[in-house]
Amino acid sequence: MPRRVEIGIVVSDKMNKTRVVELIRVKSHPLYDKVIKKKKKVYVHDEKNESKIGDKVKIIESRPLSKLKRWRLIEVVERIKE
């Protein structure tokens, strides 16, 4: 089974080698056709501590790395303007 690859925004970088990334999914309601945003926060392993709050990152699903971490950072797609 292929591993999921997602793009999300870093919302916390307070932990060492761990980031909290928010994944936003836009979906249309099947009956009412209203557009619904679903948000999910996931813990991501960032080995080099290269991402900061506000960065757009690409992550991949992986084996369990700790109690909560199930994703790894592939790359920083877009850095936040400082």
C-alpha cells in the first residue's frame, strides 16, 4: 500500500525534532453542496529542525516513531516571509 503524502502548515515548533502540522481538507457536503473545511493536527518528525511556524511543508506517512508521531518531513515547500 502506498504511503500518503500531504502538504500542511507548521503550527508549532516548540519541541526538539518534532513539529505539529495542520492538514486542511476541503470537501463538499453530499446532500447540501456546502463546502466544508476539515482540519487535523499531526505530529511530524523533523530530524534537522529546519521548519518554523508558518512554513508550508510536505510530509509522508511512516512507521510509528513515538507515541504520537506517525509522519516524517520530506521538504519545506515554502518558507514564511520574515
